[in-house]
Amino acid sequence: MDHLTFAVHDENGAWARIADGFQARLPLRNLIWRGGPTQAPRFVERLEIRVTVDGHEPDAETQEDTHTDPHASGPLLHLYIVDADTDADTYKGVVRPRAKAWVARVSQRRGASWLMIYVPGVAEMQRMATTQGSFLSKRTTAFDRLRSDFQTRKDTRVVLLRNDQVESWNAAILAVRDLTVAALEDRAAALGDEIRRMDANRLLPGWNYCGFFVLKERLIALHRLMGLRAEALAQYDELEALFFQLLDAQRLAWFAAFGGGQRGDDFTDLLHTRKKPYRALMVANDITIFDFRMYLFGCQCQLLVADELYVELAARAQRFVPALSQAMREPGTGLSAAFVAAWTYSTCQNVVEICEGAQWAGSQQLQLSASKAGFLAAARHQLDTLGALSGRLPTQETPLPDSAAATQALLSAISNPVLSEALAADERFDQIYVRACDQAAQYYAECGRRRFARQQRADVARLLEARGRWDDAVRALEPLVPAASDSLGAADVPLLARLAMCELRRGRPRACLPLLLRLLAHASLVADGARLREYAELLQTQADALSATDDQEPLHMDAAALFAVAGAVAHDCKDVLGVSLKIGSRLEAPVRAARIDAVLVARSDAGRQLELRFAATNVDLAPGSTSVLLTNTGTSCPGLFSVRSVAITMGGACLGTACDIAPVRLGSVSSGLQVFATGAASVSDGRPALRLCVESRSCAVDPGMAVRLFDSRGRSLLGPRTAVSEARSKEAAVLDPAAAQGVAVDPAQGAMLFADAVAPGASLAFDVILPDTHTLLSGAITVCAAFSVAGHQRLAVTSGFADFSPSLRVAARVSVLRGGRRLLHVRAQCVSTTSIQVRQMEVGPAVGSVDCAWRGFLCPGECVSGTMEIPSRVDPTGLAVAVVFTSAVDAALLALDTHLSALADVHGLAMHLSFLRELVAAHIRVSMDQRQTLATGRLVCASLQRLCTPAVWPDPEQRAQLRRLLSDLDAKFASTDICATETSERILAVPLPDLLKQQEQQQQQEQCVSVTAGLSSGRFCHVYEPVQLTLRLDKPDNRRRVSVCLALRSEDWLVSGPIRCLVDFDRLESSSDATLEFTLVPLTVGFLPMPEVVCLDDLDQNIKLQTTVAYMHSQPCVLPNPSVPTVYTVPVLVSESPVVSAFFS
């Protein structure tokens, strides 16, 4: 009931004259309700009034209260209308008795009041207007008689109402307002007394909660009529609290049953509390718990909606819906899961509909949006349950119904037409499901809860997956997965996995592979090991499928999170040549790589970049670490290389890996062909020569191979005066005459061209006679061989140390004795940097040996001579002098080869045998003490442990192995007599006419200048630290003054002080030689060539004198300076010619 009732008693029809004016002044406004003695006054803004005339039937709403207490129902104010056309006798005999009887009757009703309204007629109003202020106006009227009989001093009970005067209306309405408020207060007081009395008897037998609820709801109705909705809501809250108190005490005998099984109970309309006769059922104690809770919460919602408290309504609904839903699922309620789900769905949707359209500012709007999103999400969850029960949405958790009859039985309890349509067809179900998810996601986005919004959209994708609509599912999931550049969270992994599975179902491996790769890269977020193994297997199958179905370019992906290169080891032994990579796999299952490619990079002295590519095929990568051997058959080059990239090819996918490892030092990397240079075993005419060896291991080299030679300064050693001869041993045997005939030097290209092919397994050797313009005695030789195998171009680069100038200078003189006898005097001087031993000097052909004056080792600068008689029948112009000799360094290197191979196997460094041999051999050459070695017979040099530096060997583990190997090698050298070792011999053959011609030219010319040079620091020095270069000049004949200067490379050496000195031999006191000192600063780490010494004629400094320089140390080893930061690299010498450059582009 939303109004109060005024009852009008009109016997003469006067109400009709004032009814319109009275109705126009309703409802009553701005009332002050004082309430009880302990309550503060309250302002009643509006009070709805309905006026009924005696004899009219009450409406349906009034009929609803026929069972209530008469004090709390019925009209609040009774109006008695008195007509003015009444004389005194009629008043006394008729009007007054009737009025008294009416007052007596209505006064018996507590909570109701009465008022008499005197309505003057037209004649009475004219008379009152004409006699106003005169004596006649003071005569007694019917109104005066009414006031005299019924007016009280406390209240106004009789009012005069003139229809044509506003003041009269205001006075009448004021009286009505006062009596209405008084009646309301009286009625509320009566109800309060009754409520307190009944509440005090709550523990007595016979007390009824339903009766107490009905009684208290009458007071709530008064509050609602007066607009005091906060007081009414507080009363409902007290009733609700009392209900739960009785519920906990199991005192619910006033409720018939739990209820909820009637048709239509699942279709909720919270604001419609007249769906059932709830109050009548409560009076009859026939209401169920379900109906009572729905009615109580509906009344609360009405009050909250009236005050527009939608946020509080949503908060109460968030507690009410789960609580009642849980109670409905309790055993004994008899309610099916379908009914509970349908009721929950309808209630959540109804709450959202009630709150829809409410606009608030600030945080309240956010709270309301969050609440609506929560209800829509809960409604969508009920759709999951109903879809599973009806077979519209199959799941593993809920079994499908066995038959159509079972499905119909499940749906019979649902009366919501929207749900009925949804469960009747898949298409309609999907529409409602998607709409609920979209609305929930929209509200979640409004309140800033993006993660929940994404979950709702993910549920839409799940529905599409269940329907097999993979294209639509992909379009729904793609916006939910973070971009590849963003990191994944724990909530993103399931979405990413579902997207990958959708792409898999679509048959798109190119789109599925990156998703699987991201999943495996975030393995820490996937707790299930079996799931990770499944993803790894799918990665393999999808990569294979991409190779079989996709004709596009390979799919390149970054797999640094799955595969990492932990280390690289070079294999440069003769058995296995390549690079071994230690590849770590973080996958839970093994995978098979069709191919693994690695790119190694080094830089040359000129700043050019050299790339070497290695590959391995059909490699199984197990979880953990796997060692993979990669080979290169196209290009080989020794040096220090960095692993720039490693690519793992699986089917049609190319996975890049991380390569943050130390550089690897390569020796002779496999190219199928080995081309290297050593010192020549024999020289025919005293010119510088090299032994060039060609070994074809496993490939057939096509005709047209080009070989280029470079010295340590990058200069080409092949020019117009270069000649190639057959390789000769001591017996001058030709190893391969046919191959020697097919080799020629092309000066334009600066290369040796091989016209013939090289068969597999062939071993060729050639003596390359160099021009005599090269004054260096020894140094690093770099060999570049450009060749092709079966039409595929390849390049092999090797570098090593070699003595490529003659180690001996041979001079001969013929003396004629008396009697015509001829004697040949032969003199051989050691011009090498190492000691040599002359074993035999022969004059041929078939003349004999020359008796040597000393057969021991010759130190640098020492000579050996011999004399023999030339038979008279022999023509000297056809003779040649051949000197057979060996080197002390060769003996040491032979001992090195004997011990190093066995020690490398013991210490696990056999794969680095070639590099170790070159490293130790270079150390022996620069640090060997030849005099102590020859005196003791044991190799005496600097400790090999000096080679164990990070610059030489970056890997700490292998550096420790190298330290142990070198320690054992030092012990071997200390116990081995290298002088007794059989070493290879060399032959220096010079034609006798050439020697005699040189003798005549020397006799005609002045004697040359002889210089001995040495460094004060010995064989080792540090970069950027000054060293002293000492030059000792022998006094030449017939020459008094000589100008000496140094010729050096500015990038290797810096001269501190003058670079040129003048030597005046006349001013020397008694010595026959002069000593000069120059201060040099090494600028580069490594083996540096010594500066060239140039002597000029002092009289004419443009004339260069012939100068012979004997160096005590041909190439000092410059070590890194600990106090100066530097970068150690091994230079890779590459020709600048277009032919070779093509291999590096």
C-alpha cells in the first residue's frame, strides 16, 4: 500500500462542491513527524492521500489488509461534511444527533482522527458578505453551533471552508495536516507498543515469527508512506537478522518447507513483490523459506531503488545470491541443479537490469560497474552449467544426459523464456552466452579490471573452440595475448597455449610455431612437465609439417630462450677437423635438427671481416647439453674466431640461438685440402726458397687451383723472377715430376696456377725459388689456396713459420799450384738465426767431398772451410758445390713432434694438436738458448708455462689442461738429447762458375759492410716498453765513413731518438768495429720482424752499400703489458687481389 485513506461522510451532497479543490491540494507536503518521545522529528516531504466517500468499496490493495489490526488499518482521517442550508430546528433534531453518533463511532478507532467541515451554501455566503461587520452578522449560524458542540481546546475539529476564498482553504488544509500527523503518530505508537510486547514474548510458547513479521511490516508500511525509507530498511534488516538467528537455532517451524519447486520460481523479478500473496501466506503460516527470502530481499530492493542506492543494492545482492544459491543446493531441498542454475542466472540478470541506467560520478560508478560485471560473470557461469546439463556445451566435468527425455526433464523446471530459447538451439545459446561475456567484459573495462575483462573474452573464445570454429577462436584470442615484444605472465600462458592449439587445428604451422616457441621459452610458468614435453613434441611435428607443406622461405625465429651455445672447441687434428659446439637445450623432450649452421667471424689486420661457416646434419638434441661437431668443407683459415651466430634448422623453421662464449682458435679447419709452406730441403742456386706441400685428403681438386704466398708483412712472395722446380731430397729425387710440369707462376695474379687436377689422397711437394730481393731470413708464411671441388669454390688459408732464405753463404776460390795442380777452397758461413751443422760438402758431379775443418755446430756468423784438388781432366765450369747441413732448431722441433702427439692424447687436447705444435714451435724459435743447448745436448729455452695466458687460450678449463701438458713437455725436453736425434738434412747447391764470378765481382768492388744486431731485452719484451737495439759494424776495407739508418714499419716499431747515425772509423781508437745503439718501442703484440739496417756511402748518401746483417733474434716475442690495456688477436693475412677477395665477400 503506497497511500493513506481519508473517509468522507456526506449526507447532503456538499462534498461534490469542494471535492475538486480538495483533490487539487493533495498529496500533503512538507509535514513534520515528531515520532516517539525518544526519536527526533523527521521531515515528510510528501504524503499520498486517497479520498473515499461512504458507500464506496475499497480497492484490491485495501482488501489485502482486511486481516490486519483495526488500529493499524482503515482510513487515517474521517471527514464529516455539513451543509449550510440547515436551520436551528433541523440542526437540533437531525444534524447534531447524527454528528454525535458519527463522532462516537470513529473515535473508537485508534490511529484515526476526524474533522468536520462546514461548507456554506450560496445564500449563506452572500449573507455573510453583505452583513460582514454589522450587528446582523453576529447571529448564530450552523457553523457556530458545530463549533460549540464539537470543537475542543486541544485540536481543531470544525473548520469553515468557503470554496471561493484561499484563506479558508489554507485554514482547512492546515487542520487536515495537523490531524493527519497526529493520527500517524498515534498509529505508529500503537504499533510500536504491540511490536515491543510481541518481541518480549519471543521465548514463550506459541510465539510466531510470521505474525511478528506481519506486525512489524505494518510499521514499515507507515514509514514507507511517509517516505522514511531508511527507517523502513532498518526494520527489514532487523527482521532479516532475526530470521538468521532463528535459522541458526533450528527454530523454523513456522515455515511450511524450503520451497522453490513451483513453476516460475526460477524466473526472478525482485521489484515485483506481489507475484504471490506473500503476506497472506505468512499470516496462514503457509509460506516457504524460499518465498520468504525472496519477498524480504525484494522489499529491501524496493526501498534501495526508491532512494537510488544502487551501489548498496548491488552489494546486498552479492551477498544474497550466493547465500540462497548455496542453501538451495543443500541436501533435502529437493531442487535440481538446473533449477538452481536457472534461478541464479535470472536473479543476476535481474539485478543488472535494475542497476542499468544508473549514472554516478567517481568511485561509485566504478563500484557499480564492477558489481554488474560480477553478476554478468556469475550468470555466464550458470550458462556453462545449463549448457553442460542440456548438452549444448559439453564438458569433461559434467556428464551429458543419456537421452532426450532426460534432457527434457532437466529443462522442465526452467520457466525463464530466455533460458528456454537458449537451451533449445545452439545458435541462440551462443548468442546469449557471447552477449553475457561481452557485457561483463565491458563493465570490467569500465572499472579498470582489465584482467577480468580479458577472462570474459577468453571464455567467448573457449565457446568457439568447443564449437570447432577455429578461425573465430583465433580472432578472439589474438587480442588477448601480449605482443611478442612484451613479457608473459602466469595468466597469459593458458591463453597462448589455446591460441597455439587453434592454429594447430587450422593447419597453419607457420603461425603455430612462434606460439609454441614462446610457450617453451616461458617454461617456468608452465608447471606441468608433461605439458612441456607435449609442446616440445608439437614443435618438432609442426616444424616438419612446415617443411612438407610450405614452399615459402624458412621461418626464422629467435630461440635463445630454448637453445644456448655454452662453449666451442676447435678440432684441428688430422683425424677430425671442425668445431665442436656444446649446445644446451631447455626442452623437456629430445628434438631432431635437420641441420645446424654456425658462423665464425675474425678480422684481418686491414680491418676486413672474414666469415667461416660450419654445418652439421641430422643432429639429435637431447634435454640438457649436447656436443655437436660441425665441419666446413668450403673455407679454412687459422686464427682467433668468435662465434657470431648459430642456427638450428628443424624442418621449415630456422631457430637462432645465443652465442655468448669465448673466442675459439682455429688451426687448419677442414676444407678437404691442405696447402702449407716450410723451409726448402734443397736450394739450387743460393736464392731464397720454400717447400710448398699440397695434400689432398678426401676430395678431388679441379684443374685451375691458384696458390698465393705472403710474408709476415702481407707482401706477395710470387713475382716475375719466381721459379718452381721439382722438390728434391738429398739424392735429388723428384717426388712427382708430372705434377711439377703442370705448375706455373702467373706474375699478373701473383699466384701459382695448377693446370692439372689433384687426385684424392695425393701428396705433392714443390720448391719455390724466390727472388733474391727478400732480405729476411725467416718469418711467418701465409698460404692462400683458391680451388674448386666438383664446381664448388673453396678457400684454404694456412699460416706457419719457415726459413725461406739460405742458411749458409758459400764462397769458393780456385788456386793454381806449381805443376798445374788446381785447388778448390770452399768456405761456408752461417747466416741463419740458429745454429747449423755442416755434415758434408761435395763438388760434383763425381768429383768428391771437401774436407771440412770443423764438423760441429756453427753459431750465427761462424764459418767452416775446406780444400780439395780438382782433377786436370775436369772442367771447373761444369762443377757445382753442394753443402749438406742440418739446423739445431730442426732437431728441437723433431723432438717436439715426438713428444707432443702423445702428451696431447693424455691431456685431452688431441683436437688442438696443430695449433699446439705451431705455438710451441714459435716459442722455441724465439727463446731457444743455442749455446746452452749445444753445450748440454738438452733443449734450453724459456719455460713453456709462459704460454698459459688468457690471450693465448681463453677457455679456463682448457688452459688448465694446457698448463699440465706444457709441464710434462718441459720435463721431456729436460731428459732428451736433441743433438743425437736424427733430423732431416738440407742441401745448398751453388754452381762453381757463379761462385767464381761472384769472387771476381767482389774483388773488383769494395768490400761490403757486415752488421751484427741484437736486442737488449733478449727474446721477450713487453708492448710499449722501450728496448735497446745494438748494432756492431765491422770496419770495411778502403772505407772510412759510413751512414747507418733503420728501415722499419711504423705500426710495429717506434724509434725514440735519431733514426740515422754517422760512423767515422778513423776516429776509433784501436778496435776494428763500431757499436751503435737505438731505442725502439714495440707497438704491437706478437712476433715482430726486426728493423732492416741500411748502410749508405757518406760521400754520396744516395749510394746504398751492400750490407750483410746477422740478427741474434730474428723475431722477438712482444708480450701484453699488464699495466696497459690491449686486445690480443692473431692476424689473418689475406690477399687484396680480386680472386681471393671473392671468397670473403
